[in-house]
Amino acid sequence: MMLIEITLLAFLVVTAVAICFVRRLLAAVILYAAFSLGLTLIWILLSAPDLAVTEAAVGTGITGALFFVVLKRIQVMEQEHRLEKEQQAHENA
């Protein structure tokens, strides 16, 4: 049991740091959802099912969905994809 807890805590630290350093917003949102899912598992292991359900519903579900909607609405994903293609074209030229 202790190994699972340590693994989950390490996962939380890694995802939190990765969120800070990732360049693409879509990747940051996906990492945030993974972080929230890991936190949900920790709440389950700590015998706090009410917090686990709340974290799963609000953290992973609603907040993640809102982030995706906002990214789509402001069209950041298309701009980032376009910039990546331009950078690759520059590097290949």
C-alpha cells in the first residue's frame, strides 16, 4: 500500500512540474486532468470518498471540460499548430 501512495505522490509532483514547463496549452490541460485524476486516487486511498467524488466531478470533469471549451473558443490550438508547422518548415529549409 505504501508503494502505491509513494508512486501516486511522485506522479502528482511530476505532473505539476510538467504543467509549468509544457509549451502547448492543450498539453497543459491534459496534464491538469491527469493531475486531478491522480489526486482523486489519493483521496480514495485516504478513505475520503466524498472528496474523491468531488475532485473527480469538479477537478477532472467540469474544469477540464471548461478548459477545452475555452481553448477551442479562443482558437489557441489552431494557432499553436500553425506556428509549429511554420517552425518545422523553417528548420527544414
